[in-house]
Amino acid sequence: MTCVALDSADGKDMSIIKKQGKVKALEEEIFCRTNLDFESEIQCHVGIAHTRWATHGVPSEVNAHPQRSDYEHAFVVVHN
């Protein structure tokens, strides 16, 4: 499971994209999204990503990081 959280240029929206498989599958999913603006310049934001290697159970979107605090994305976290 590979995942990424991307902040919007105006800081008002957060996109969390999770894809089962290799990083290439995540890259393809990101570029298929129509709500992401790759032309905007973002001054002071951070992007986080995570690749999950399952130590028990199967990888799934539910337990893959980034994890959001709530549905409004007050904050997003990746941890090990």
C-alpha cells in the first residue's frame, strides 16, 4: 500500500490518495485525479508519503498512512 497526502495551493483542502501496489501505481492514480492543480506554486506547505509493508494482516486503505484526524483534515499524520 502506497499513500500520499497533498495540501492544496490555498491550504483549504487536503487530498489523501491511497493505492494498493507499488509506487508507480500511486503515481498513475495521482495524475488521474482532476482535482489536483500541478501548475500552482505552493510556498510553505509539506507533503507526506508512506509505503506500508505489512508485518501482519494484509495491507488495506483503512490501516494505511497517512491517517487523518477527522473528515475535515485538521491534521494528517504518518508514523512507524
